[in-house]
Amino acid sequence: MSGFWSAWIIVLTTATFIGTIWLLFANRKTEKMREDGTTGHVYDGIEEYDNPLPAWWFHLFNITLVFGVLYLIAYPGMGNYAGLLGWTQENQLERQVAEAEERFRPMRDKYLALPVEEIGQDPVVRKMGQRMFGNNCAQCHGSDAGGTRGYPNLSDDDWIYGGTPAAIKQSITHGRRAVMPAWGPTIGEDGVTNVTAYLLSLNGRDADAEAIAAGGTVYNTFCAACHLPNASGNPALGAPNLANGIWLYGGTTEDISASISEGRNGNMPAMGEMLTEDKIHILTAWVYGLSQ
């Protein structure tokens, strides 16, 4: 926080305290009171009496003010002043997380010693894995792991990098970096159109026969090295299957043409820097269990 805003908060907080104290004591009793106990203020036929706050209520206000002063001495609240206790929301969170880790680690370690295939359908593991997924993965893949445009569906049996427990754990731990080069400048507009037609035909969709034939030649020249001659994909390279009707960036003619022409880039962050080994193991088991 800059010095200006720190000073602003200190001045504003201090002025609020002083103003509250003045308001409390200055209006406790008025000297301008009539013999009948009224102040002379009349509004809408209602006369105002000078009845001060009960003593216990007044002293409760005083206690609140004293507590506020002590609180601002002990805890941060006056600009950049850190407080005598050195409390911050960050160290409180770290302490609570450490306590939770200490409490639940023995249970997670028990599952860490077992194969993913064995614990994938365990109700306890499913519940823990679902919570971990919701906290760390659902923002991209959806709460049901169904995915969305640019983020793969994790609940089916189509895997870009492989669906074995080892492959899933590798994806979660180290992340994935997908790069689909832009082929538009290389094969030209006609090449993009023809390859699109060829891919449509592989998925049982109608396209021009001449375009399909020409597209097959272009595909085998530029695309088969990654996606394989039958377009079934290569998990080792992260090259998706192009013949199963599942499209990460949309399966319309326009979407497919855009992918070929402009390329695609995807980034799956490495969760190994955020999650412990036992958590990744349980999260792997939950994801693996979705497609079983």
C-alpha cells in the first residue's frame, strides 16, 4: 500500500473514532430543557423529551470504543501498521491449511499406497477427488468435467494424451502444452478447404468428392505425421483423433477450417506445483473413474 493511501486510512479511521466519541458525549444531555422535560423540538405534533441513554447502554458504547482502540493496536487496520500480534489473513490461512494437512494426510497416504485402478471407484476417494477437482480444475473443465470449447471433456473415453492412470497423472502433475501449427500459409486457401472436406468425410459427413480426394493428398503430406494416416491421433504428441466426431474447438466446417488455417494453442497448467503427491493421486483416481 502506498504512503498516501496508508495515511488516508489512518486519518479517516482516527477522525471516525473522534467523531463517534464526540457524538456520544455531546448529545448525552442537553442544557436547553423546559420544565416539563421536553427540549422544545416539535415535529408533526410529537414533542421531543430529553431522555438520555440508560447507563448500561452508554457504558456499552464506551466499552465498544475501547475495544476498537485495542483491536487497532493489536491487529492491522491503520494503513501500513502491521499490529502488535503480526496477524495477517495469509498466515492464518497457511496455519489452517497446515492443520488440515496434518489431520487428513494419514488418510490420503493410505490411498497413495494403492493403485489408481483399485481406488478409482472407492466412495471416499470419489468424494475427496470431486472436491479437489471443484477447487482446482472445474474453472476450465466444468463442475461435471464435461469440458467446453478449448477444454477437453474428461468424462468420456477420448483422451488427447492417453487415458491410462499414468498418462492422466502426468497431465495433472506436469501440465500439457499443445501446439497446432497454422497450415494456412503453407497449403493455401484451397488446401484448407480440401483438407476440411477430407476430415468431414472421415466422420461420415457429406463433402465434395474432388475436394475429398485432393484433401487426402494434402493430409497425408502435412498432417499424417502427427495425426497418423488413419487420423486416429497420436497421444505421444498430443495430436487428437480427427475421425471420431469429437472436436475440441468445434466441429462445424468453419471451426475445422479455422483450426487448420490458423492453428490452435492450448495450455494445461502444471498442478504439481500446487498440489501434493497424495492429492494428485486421488485426483487422478477421480478423473480416471469418470470414464470407467
